[in-house]
Amino acid sequence: MQTCVLSRVLMSPTDATYCSQFYFFLHEIQTPGFSTLCFADQIIRTVTPLIFCTTEYEAGFIGFLLYNL
């Protein structure tokens, strides 16, 4: 998750939206071994403390991710 999702979320609002759509795509195609609830839980647990140690713009990008989830 740190390599694929979080690094991309902090790049731009478009990338944050892409990550949320990718999450829904993995759920839609029923990827084996992908737990939707575990992934959502991990996103929320990881992103919440991250908001306090990022710039204002990066926190806004995280907001785009959470809004689209």
C-alpha cells in the first residue's frame, strides 16, 4: 500500500481520484485475496496520522481520496 497507493495519492488530486477508482475496480472484478474491508480499514488507519505531517496541498489530495471512497 505504501508503494502503490500512498505515494501516488500525494502527487495530485487526479492521482488521488485514480487510486480510489482503482480500489473500486479491484473490488468490482473480485480480485482473489483482496479484502475490500481490510483495504478500506488500512487506508483510514494509515491516512489519518499522515494528514498531520503533510503539507496543506498533500492533505487536500488525501481529502480527494477519502471523498471518493
